[in-house]
Amino acid sequence: MSIFEGYLSTPEAMAAFSGSGVVAAMLRFEAALAQAQADEGLVPPAAARSIVGSCRVELFDVEKIVRDSGRAGSVAIPLVRALREAVGLFNAEAVAWTHFGSSSQDVIDTALVLVTRDALALVDADLQRCTEALLALAERHADTPMLARTLMQPASVTSLGFKCADWAAPLVRGRQRLQQAAAQALQLQLGGGVGTLAQMRSDAPRAAAVRARVAAALGLRDGGSAWHTQRDDWVALACALGVVTGSLGKLAADLALLGQHEVGELMEPAEAGRGISTVMPHKRNPVASMVALSAAQRVPQRVAALLAGMVQEHERALGAWQAEQAEWSSLWMSAHGSLRALATALPGLRVDAARMQANIDHVRAGLPHETVQEWFAPTLVEMASAQARQRVAELRRVAA
């Protein structure tokens, strides 16, 4: 994580995908696997206890594991080696049962599912905050007239409430899509070397039972098979997040345009140290919009890389899966940075209704009477207001 990426994300998202966050999730998988295998009689109970007792992230040198992963070609290899060393200090016989029947991809994929679940909870909470702030604005300003603009030019009259409801709608839909995609994507990965659970197949029913137990222990869905190189559910979740980030970018672009000095209708909240310039003390830069627009610029490339990475060879990919891991964390960190920035700014937006009316009057003054009656009549604001209230009610029902 470079210094230039840090302020475009959030501490919580960065912590979820940090080295210690991912290693801790990998150890959760290893502990759950050993316990499940012991419960099914595939691993000696004493060995499982030793393994579970050693799966504590504070016992490991995470930075060394990360460094060694470059030479090993996988972060799982140095992690499993360190885990076996830790287990061996207490129970030499348990070493042989450590990571038994699993693969590097099993532990890494499941760890990413676990940290993604945490990141999704962050995204969902801030997505709800954004939506609630917009719906509150829509209700409060349902009757506030403002210019609608098409092709960057004044077009007709609408209401701020109608515009806010319009901004909220794709966020409500996006939240639903994320929840639906997550229900499929957040599943256990456990298939062993080639996806068949071959090392545990001396008793096939018990092997399936182990997978079910591990999934239950980690609170994940058991899909019934490995998805080592079948990444459709996983990437579909990324696509849903990409769409949400695009919707946030559209909202941020509108806010930035409405906040320009020449327009001055809607501004981000002013507070000490926010959006200041190093040389022009009169400036108040739209920082939340900037962060959201930065994410909207970068996220499509992340999603595109994940889609390209779906072309994975046979039962284990060479390069594509590894590229996916790197892009995945950056996608979620960027998306949550966008959401948190707007969730913080939207409740405090400053509305200048007088400026909105002045801009309408300025346009009206230069138009023929017939055009004014057709495109700027008070009845148009009343229509927009009624539709805004109706849409807010509908969106609240859907979002509940």
C-alpha cells in the first residue's frame, strides 16, 4: 500500500486486507480444518488440539511470511511451514496432520473469503449510510426547485428532492446486488490438490462431512465442491461492487459540478482542515467527491483484470489466480474509500436554495415566454416533488 493509496481507502479496509489480517484468516481456516477432521475421526484429537492451539497470529512473523512468499510463489507455503514448526514445538506427531488434505489455494481462497466478508460488512454499512442521507435530503427538499441539466447545459426545472432520490436509487439496487452476489460467492474453498479431496477420500462421506464442518465453523456456505479455477461466483461479486462504485462516481461528479463557484448550489460540508489549499486560503476543495471519482477511475481496471483472470488453466492456474489476489484487495479498498468519503459528506451537504432559484431565474430571463411556460412552469416542480416523495417511499420499502 503506497502513501498515495492510503488516503483513498479507509483504515478498516486496509486492516482487513493487511498481512496480519489475511494470515489470521488463513490460520482460522487451518484450525477449523484440523478440528473438523478430528471430529470425523480422520486426525488424532491430540494432534488437532496442538494445531488449533498453534493457530494464533501473534505467534507468527507475518512480515517474514510475506517476504518468503515471493520466493515460494505463494503466501500459503511459508505460512504452512511456520505453522508446522510451531506445532512441532509442542507435539512432533501432530506435524504430519497439519494442513492435511488441503492445498495452498484452499487456505488462501478461504482466507480471502473471510476478509472479504468483513470488507463487505463495511461496504454495506456505509452504503446504507449514503442511501439514508440521500433519502433524507430527498424528503427535506422535495419542493426545492433547481435546474435540471442535460449535456452540461440548463434544460428544465426539477426539484432537488427528485435528484436526490435519483442518486439513491442505484445505491439501493447496488446493495441488493451485492447481497445476492455475496450469498453465492462467500463460500468455503476446500478441494485438496486437484479439487477431489483425494487425501481424505479413504472415506468419501467423512471427507464431505469435513467440508461441511469447516464451512459451518467459519460461517461460510458449503458449495459442495471446489471452485479452484471456476471463478464465476467470485468475480460476479467483484462486478457488483464495480457497479456500485460507478454509481458513487456519478453522484460525486454531480456534486462536484453543483459545488463549483460559478454554480454554487450544493457544497460539501466545511470543517477545519477539510479540502484546504496550500496556497489559496479561499479554496474549499470537494474532497469526498475527489475520493469517489478516484475510485470510479481505478475500479473498472480492477474489475477488468479480474474478468481477464477467469481464463485459468485446467485444475490450477498459473498466473491468473495470483493476479486476481492482488487486484481483489485493491478493488475493495478503493470501493470502501469511495463509500466512506461520501457517507461522511452527504449528511452535511450545504444546500443553497436561493442560489438554485437565482440560477433558474437567470435562465428564464433570456427565454421566450412560451419556452418559459413549457419548461419552467411551477407545475413541473410540483410534479417532480410528488414523484420524489413517491420514489423515497418505494426505495425505503425496498431498502428495509
